[in-house]
Amino acid sequence: MSEIIVGLDIGSKQVSVVAGRLDNMGKLEILGLGKGDTTGQVSKGVVLNVNKTIDAVRNAIMQVEQQANIDIRGVIASVAGPNIAGIKHKAMITRNTSGEEVTVTDVDQVASDAERTFISQGNSIVHTLPQEYVVDSSTGIQEPVGISGLKLQGDFLMITSPTLALDKTKRCIERAKEKMEIEGGLVFSPLAASLAVLSEQEKKSGVALVDIGSGTTEIAIFYKNIVRYISVLPYAGDIITADVEQGCNVSNEHAEVLKVRFGNALASQVPFEETISIPGINGRKPKVVSVKNLSIIIEERLKEIAALVVAEISRSGFGNRLSCGIVLTGGSVQTPNICELFEKVTGRDVRLGYPNENLGRTISEEVKNPSFATAVGLVWNGLRSIDEREDSYKVLRKTEPKIVPPVAVTPNTPRKREPEKEREQKQAKKQGSWLDGLKKFGKGLLGDDLGEDDKY
């Protein structure tokens, strides 16, 4: 059995904590699942109330500790938010010799230079994701290690987040428990979810992962096993609930229940006569809501979200390379017929992404719900990297000899003793120079007309 890894996802509706480890068959065994309510404390993935979010994180962690009988000291956590962006950036180094092969050290140096030269005011780098490399004049190289060349250039996708939002997320986690640490930095939510819901063949052939949560819809496009494009839309489950609240003239709480329990993404599948009775408040009469009207509201908003996804796929430049279509995941994708609606709007194959890719024994079947895709993916992130090239580089770093530059050492050579005769000659010369100076000084004072007896 491998070590236990804990994933922590702070969402707009709840905190999800999952603990797991690899079993003897190479599958992920789930040992604990914890939840904490963050409604009103987190908006669109960004923490608003730090103290109350800390309480939610603490409660979720305690649940997992009791279930798995462990003491959690470190977690792998997610980051989300509407202002997360993916920006293309290049960096290049010139190696010492052209005849030798590119090493992992060279690849690491290019990535470090990319981070050092990248400037985004008020933002911090979350991920530095390599796209392709150029070695001398050879372009389109995915794995440059082992190729001979003098110049190495890397094209990177820099994923950034506002520094203030990152700091709030870190504080909520680190203060939830004494000596709690975030291991390996924060992970952008859909990239974590991709480890739990996407197959290697999908990422290789081309696929768009669309994570529809409560506050945001996050998109990550993969091609040839590389993250090519990311985007965040500020429309998701919460805005659908707000539409239902206004359209059906009910409270926000009732609107959420109506959406989850009776909503349908295709209004044509709902009969006209079907209705729901909502209990009245303070003795008022019950309110009757048409399920047909409810589904029309949901369908129209989902159509808008699907159209925005189409626009982002087109903007990415990989629209004609997604042979595996779209995979939907997240807490707001369980509406009946949502795949059919997205297929209709996008013109692509669509499936639901459940976090059961290589999942083994679990403490609860609830963890297989799409709303836990990010949390389960964070556990996977402790076992494998988002970019599979990084896993091979980790092995090479252990075997690659470290090159230590030579240090110039100046020997402490004792001074040679001069011969006695040479030393006496130098001393006499110094004394003669002193006497000559004194003569010139006296001559300047008394003039040139000195008698023979007056001269020195």
C-alpha cells in the first residue's frame, strides 16, 4: 500500500475532503470523505469570509480523520475563481555545448527562466505548463531530453490567479488545523478533475473538460496529453437557481430544490400537466409551479452556457482536434438530458465525467458523484502529474548526475626568502634615493651657488 494522500476542494457550496491511497492493484482506494457547508462564504470559488470557511474546512477534515483513523497534517488543495487566466509565454537558454544532449536540468532551467521573466501585475503563477520545445532549428518537440543542440526554447501556458485570492485560500487551509501544510502548491480545479474523470486516450486524441460548478464553469482542453487551453466562465449552477427563483417567483432555497429534484435540460421531455406544490410561508397558500416552465428556464440558461463553451473552444484554436468531444463534470451536471442538450448546441459527442476512473474500494458510494471529481483528482495528483512528461522527469532527476562547476582555488604559497646580498642592495638603493631627495630639497632652499665646502 502507498502513503495516504488527502485532497481538499473549496467550492462555492461546500468544502470536499477526500483521503485515499493506491491499493495492490494500482487502483485508488478511498478511505474517507468529508464535507463542509460554504454557502455564502465562498463566491465563484473565491473565499469571502475567511473565519467561517476555516470552520467548514476544519469540520470536513475532522470527518475524514475519524473515518480513516488518521491525523491529517498535509493536503493537496484546489484553486478556482473567475479571474484565473491562461497566458502563452516563451523562454530560451543557450547551452554550453552543442554536441551534448539536452538534460532534465536544461528543461528545468527553461521553465525557471519562463517563471522569472513572466510578469502579471497582482497575479501569482499557479502552473507553468510546457507545450512544445524548439532545439536549434527543430520545432514541435514534446520531449527534448536526449536531443542534441545548442539552443533550447520552451513554449509555456502560464496559469495565473490573483495573489489576494490565493492568499485567502491558503490561510483558510493552514489555519484550519495546527501545523497544517499545503503540499506541492495549489492545483487549478479542472486540471485536478481531469485526473479523475478523463482517460489517457481521451487526453491524447483531444477532449474538452467542462466543469460546471456552483459559481463558475471551468474549461480545460487537452490534446496529445498536454493541457492546451483553459478558461473560466462566470456562469454556472447558481445563476440557473437565480433564474428559477425569479421565473417561478419562489425563494432561493425552494428554487435550488426545484432545480435539483425536478429540473430537466430538455423541456420537450416534460408533460404540460405536471406540477409541483411549494409550501406557503407563514400560513400562506401553497404555490403551484409548472415543471414545464421550470425546465424551460433551466434549458435556456444551459443553452447559453453551452454556447459560451463553443465560443471558448473556437477561441482555443483546437476546435478541429477534439475527436473525443466534451466531458461534463462538476456539481451542476446531473440535470437529466444535459448531455443531449450540449450535443445539440455544440455539435459534438458529450458524456458525463464521473470520478471513478481507476477507482477501487470506497468508504462511500457518494464519492463517485461528479461533484467530488476535483477532490478525488487532487488525491490522484499526489500520485501522478497533470503532465505525464513530468513523471518521467522525476525519475531522470534521481539518476541524472549533478554537475558541480569547478571552483578556482588559489594555493597559499609561502613567500620565498630573498638572498642576503640582494636584500642589502635593495636597502642601499632605497637609502640612496632618500639622500638624493634631501640634496634636491636643500638646493632648492639655498640656491645653486654653493661652495665646494658647502656641498654634501
